[in-house]
Amino acid sequence: GLSYTWIFNNNTLYVQEDSRRFVSQETGNLYIAKVEPSDVGSYTCVVTNSEAEQSVWGPPTPLTLRSDGVMGEYEPKIEVRFPETTYAAKGSSVRLECFALGK
């Protein structure tokens, strides 16, 4: 099975100790409630396949605060969308992407 971890400013984000943040182990989505200045930084999604004993790191995604307090066209969110099942032949490469939407 796959598991998802988020890295925040080069440190593992331990969301189980934080009631404002949550990582869905079903989708990999990172949810942050009531963004604060301390949330500003770089987020990187890490997907681990325990059976293959391999991890893949996504590109870093910066989170910044808007100074005007106005939301953009889309509500910001970092998300991962994977098919329900991913098949791969032994020795082949699989790409799982994490990306951010919003402003």
C-alpha cells in the first residue's frame, strides 16, 4: 500500500500532533485549517510504497499569505489525485504527482 507524508521546510510534518493540519492516507491530500504565518514555507509530498520499499518525492510547493486577505479565484489547496489502483511491471517507472491549486 501507499502512504503519504508531507515535508515542511525540509522537516517531516507531524500532523497527528497538530489539530489544524490533516493528511488523508486515502488521497494524500494535505488540509490546513485557519492558515497562520507559521504555515508559510515550502511543502513537499512524499509517497511511499511499502511493498516496493521505495519513496518518491514531489517538487516543493511554496505556501505564501496574501497581504490583502482576499481569496483568489480558487480556494488554495494542495492535493494528490491517484487512480484507485496503479499497476506497474517490475523494473518499470511510475510517476505519482502532487500539486497545488489556488493562489
